[in-house]
Amino acid sequence: MTRDVARQFTDFVTTHNRLVIVVMIVLTAGVGFGIVQDQGDVDEGIDDDSMGNTDVYGALEYIEASYGAAESDADSTVTTDVYVIADDGDALEREALLTALEYQKQVLESETVDEPLVADGVDGVQNRVAMTLLEDPDADLGAQYEALESASDEELGAAIADVLANEEFAAFYLPATADPGEANAEAFRMTFEFEESAGNPETGSPAFEIEQELFETAEAYDSPAIYVDGQPVWAELNQQLLSEIAWLVIPAVLALLLVILGFAYRDLTDVVIGFTGTVVALIWTAGLMGWMGLLNQTTAIIAPILVAALSIDFGFHVFMRYRERRGPEDPIRDSLRRSTAAVAVAFVLVTVTAAIGFLSNQFSPVALIRDLGVAITLGVVASLVIFTTLVPALKVSADGLWERFGYDRRKTALGKGRHLSGVLEIGVTLARRAPVAVIALVLVAGLAGGLAFSDLDREAWQQFDPDDVPDWQTELPGPMAVESHESPLVEQMEYVQTSFQTDQEGLAAGGTGYTTMLVTSDDAGVATAEGMTALERGHERASEEDETIVLSQNGEVRVISVLTVMEMAAAENESFAATLEAADTNDDGVPDRDVDAVFDELYEVEPEAADAVLERTDDGQYESMLVQVPATQTYGSDRAAVMNDIAGDMAAGSDLEVTAVGPGTLNEAEMGEIADGIVWTLLLALAGVLVALSIVYRLVHGSFTLGAITVIPIALALGFVFGGMYLVGQPLTMVTALLVSITIGLGIDYNIHLSDRFCQELERGQDTVTALREAVTGTGGALLGSAITSGGAFSLLILVPEPQLTSFGVIVALALGVSFLLSVFVLPSLLILWAQRAEYGVSSDSSPTTDGGG
């Protein structure tokens, strides 16, 4: 029944080829129009409800509930930071301060910036200095500019020193390298505060239009430079990088594709038709994504590349099966009808099972991965439609035209040549002689690779390192040169990230400038000598850590905890100082007895400061403490490792529990959830594919077990991909998690084509070995061409210095290569054992001995 439907459909396509071409052109125009549809913002975050079971997220919720982060006034506004960076001098000189004021005046001329700005929403060193000179906190920017311009050097110096005497202000608005005792710094910060309604709810930052205005205005200033920390910087750098990648990789990919396809097809017409099919499939993919609101920068890169790989594979099968089926006397239409019908059922199976693999990502906690699963599924469906309609119709038309001019269009299929057939038949030879040994060996290797999954490094996002860019790439001619990493924007971004605190507030007040250590105890509370010792260790460890992770101001790490609050209180209150001294038997400023009493008196003299770092219950018990460790603006896995090490040292040898909560540790927790999600996604995908193939193969070939046989190499492929990632040092990130999970969608393609071809040959009366040989050399040749073409193209992404795209290329090429090798050299052993159990005759020669079918 299924074969009959396929034959009827392909008969219509090859008979009415011109009509099909016209209809497909019209449909392509309509579908492709979706590319220009307005798209919503992409959500790259992880679902909050999926984080609820993690220790870090639990600690975050505890802090918010116990220390009032949810009530922070900062939630009502959004802020963007702008930095003034001196070229080689002092940013606190008159000219730099005047430049900052001039910039503020210029951007506020724009309604985009001025209208959503809150009252007194502009602040910075230059504003504070000018208002100090004027002795007027309400002076407008014009008056501030005149005051700075007219002040004498002595007046200006005194005003700067007066402003920077506020240590908290100086710590936030000046870089870590600034000496608080000196009135000079190589950079300073200013802030713009806007109404919450003008912010982006996804990022908590000002809307893109506001930051774009700030960014474009800043581009006119270069001495001193003005850097705007926000979305437009990333957009600008991404655009530069994508342009460079395109010039670096696309010519190499096209050249490689032309060489490989030219060798595989040995026919320019087939190359052009195949390319046309791939391009149209990509237009359909992007158009369908546009109509469904899934088209954004990330999906527009990843989905089309994977769809291109699958469509190239479809093209190989259409052309190579046609070459196999066209005999010396066979007309074009009949041969193409029979060959396309033969692969159409496999195409449908590939589409259904690939969709199951891709759509299993709907269980992922990451919205972006869910969107990509849908987008790639749309691309697979588009490829099925194009390569069963437009491509066969174009092939009939083109070959018919050439033969009317006297050119013979009969070609030899790849894999049927003397040299390649000998290589491909190795899998058949192994299947005949030692199928059990082959399967056992591969099972052990696949299991070993699968075990490597737990040892993969986990990172939320791979960080781009400019030092990793090879010198030869920067020296290429013209637009091919990779130079975006040398952009002043990159230098300014790196300087800001390593030199400035993210914000003034700790996590308990709604900020992210600190990583917060939550200290709790299930037993006697935290008002113990043991708790004080843990805090002291936390201070010491933080001061010893890498300055690129833990922010230091002039060599000092300003950790905030009850110890610093007590030190401040003792300096201002003699009675509390006496209490603290009496409780400190070691004379180190850390109480080790009567800690409850010390805390009680601290609440009397400094209630607000104590309440920010201590949790006191209604009955006077102390349930938890916070330690705020100042952090730079780096968000990689290194930050999580450092903060977790500090927390571990604090809790060591005690009954206390210390949890580090900050951007780094939250990202690490996210990756743990994603890793768990991968396991469930893979299991669901494999189960779905197994059920679907078993049912379809029972209907088409009369065997449930053949579906399971076809799925086994996919499970093995996953193990090999995990092992390969471990060996080449590829970490598990949000992007690589997606790529690993869709290995099923890519790999099942190869196995379905081979097992379906094997069954077709058996049904034609061939014995098992002959049927296997025909499948491996015929269909296997198409698989070889597809694997080399797509895998080679993806492998060229290793040229890209951007680690996300490098990982993309490595993992997809690895998945394609492993899937091909398993389908051609391992699947035959599984198929021959299945055939024996199904009572097909097995012969060592080519004479048919079949006596039945299962």
C-alpha cells in the first residue's frame, strides 16, 4: 500500500514535471515571504520552574525571601552604564570630565533617551564634582559644564578629592586599579537610570532603542573613548564576526563542496540541480520559521546548516538511485519514477523519525533549544517536499533536454566503481564472517564513550578568547581577515569586565555585583564560634583568589559580612567595641564566645546593617548569614569554580552549609539541569523512533524487530559522539547540548536508507549477502557522498575562532562521520543476524537462496 502511494505520487511528478516546477516556484515565493515577517525577541534563558530543585536556586529563593531582595527599589527602574576610558592618561582630568558632560548633554537631546529617564537619572564622577563646585545638587548639565570649565586647577582637584572620599561611591564609579587615596584613575563610570516600562523584561536592561542611541552617540568620541555597556555592543561585534566568518568560511566551503560534489556526481547538471534543491529547501525553512515567529539570529544560523546537510543527503539518494535503476534501454521518466518511488518511503521514514528526534527537544528547559527543535523539523519537512517534487521534476526536464541534443545522461552511481565498492564491501565481509564479534566490539566501545558523558566539562557559554585567533587569519587579504577581536570595542569590553564591579548592590539587595555565600546550619544556628571561623576563612580565601574573578580595589578585596559590619560598629560605638573585645579571645577581631550576645548588641547599634547580613527570627535566633564577595563581570565556568571553592573552604570541617549564589553558580546549575534534560531527551527520542520504526517496518516489511535493529546504531552513535567530545575537549553547553540531542535526527537517516534498501533487495528475490552487498555499495555509496560532503563542510568550521561555531562544526561532523561508519560497517552485521532469524537464506555467493520472508 505504502509503495503504491509512492509510485502514484512520483508518477505524477515525473509525468507533469513542468506543472510541478511552476507550482513549486509559486509556493516557494509564498513560503519564502515569511522571511520578512516581524519576529519577536528570542528567549535564550532557562525556565525558572526547571531550576527549582537545584541547591543554588533554592538558596537564591531563600535569600530573596529572608533578606528582602524582592522588595528592592532597584526593581522599579533599569540602568545602563557608560564608561569614559582615557587613552594613556588620567580620566579624571578636566578635559575628560568635560567630555563626559558633553556626551550626557548630547544624548539627552534625543527624545528616545530623555523621555524615559527618571528625575535625576544621570549620575557620574563628573556630575558629582561639578555639583560640589557649585554647592548645588540640583544644577543642570549646562551649569555643571560651566563650573568644570571655569574652576581653577586647585578648586577642581579639591572637588575631585572630596567626591572620591566617599569610598562606596569610588568603589563603584572607579576601576579596581584606582587608588582611593589619589585623585586620578584611568577610567570612570556614569549611569543612566530609566523607568522600568522602558526596559527589556527579558534582560532587565534598557530597551535596545535606548541603548542604541547611547551607543551611536558614543562612537563619535575617541579621546577619551566612551564605551556603552549593553546590547548594541554585542550586536555590533556579532555583525563584524559573522561578516568575517562568512568571508573566511563560505569560499572554502563552496570550493570544497564543488570539488566533492564534482567528484561524486561527475556531472555539472546534477550538481546544479542538487544545489538548487538545497537552496529552495533553505528558503522554505527560513520562510516557515518566519511565518511561525521562530526566525532569529541563532535559529537562522543553526537550523539552515543542519537542513542543508540533510538536503544534500536527500539529493545524493535521488540521483544515485536513479543512476542505478536506469538501464541501457530505460527512458528517463520511467527510471526516475521507479527510483524516486524507491527512496520516497525512506525519505518519509527519515522525516518522521528525524522529527521525533528534533521535537523531543520540546522537553528541554531552554526555550531557544525548543525553538530550534521546531525550526529544524520544519526544515526536514521542507527537504522532503522539495526532493520528492521539484528536484525530480527538474531532473526529468534537464536530462530530457540534454538527450534531445544527443547527450547520453546515463551515469555510474557512486559506490559501484571498482575502488569504492571494495572499501564499502568490508562491512559485508565482516557481517558474513564475524557479525557477533563486530557487534560486541562496537557495543563495548559505544558504552565506554557513553560513560564519558558524566565527565564532560559543563559551561553555560563558551568564552571567546582573542589569543586563540591564529596570526595567519589576521593577515588574510581584504574582508577575509579576522580582525573583529582587535576592535577597540573588544578591548574596552574586556577592560570594563575585569576592572569594574557589576553594580553597587549585593544579591540580597537585588544586585549581581557580588557572589553571595549563604551560610546556614541545621543544628545550633550560625551564631557560633564555628560560624565566625567560617566567615574568617571566607574573607581570607576571597583575598587570595584570581583578580580576574574576585574584584579587588587597589589590592584589597572588600568582602561584606557580619565581620565587616561589626568592625564598622566597633569603630563608631565604644560600648559595642568593648563587647566585641570581650568575646574575642584571640584578639583577631572575630568573636569566638558569646556570639549570640554580640549579635544582639550589634542589632541594637546598627540594625539596618546587621539585617543586611544576618537573618534573625522572631524569637531571637540567628538562622543564616550572608557573605558578599565582590566579583568582576566575567560569567564563565571559572567564576563558578572559584566561588564554589570559597564556599567549600568555609564549610570544611563544620556542620555549616555554605552555598555560593551568583551568575556563575546559577549558570552552572542551569547546565546541570540541561545535562539531565539531555538524558531524558535522548531516551524519549530513542523510544519514539523505536516505536515509529517498528510500526512502519511491520506495515511495510512485515517485521517489528527490523525497527529495533535500525535504531541500535543510533544509540551507539550517541556513545561515540560523547566519547569524541571528551577526547577533543568539547564542553557541554547550551548549544552543544542541542547538537548532541539531534544526533538522532541526523544519524537515523543513514540507517533507514540502508535497512530499507536491504529489504527492497530481499523482496526482489536476492539472497541475504547479495542484498546486503547491493545495499552497501548502492545506497552506501550515496551515504558516503553525503557524509563526505556535509561532514567536510562542517569540519571547515574549525577555521572559525569563535568557539561556539567551532564546537558546532566539530560535533556535527563527528555525528555524521560516526553515523556513516556505523551504518556501513556495523549495521550489516545486525541485518544479517536479523535475516537469519527471519529465515532468509544466507549464501556466500550471488545465487539467490531465499525461501521465505519475515
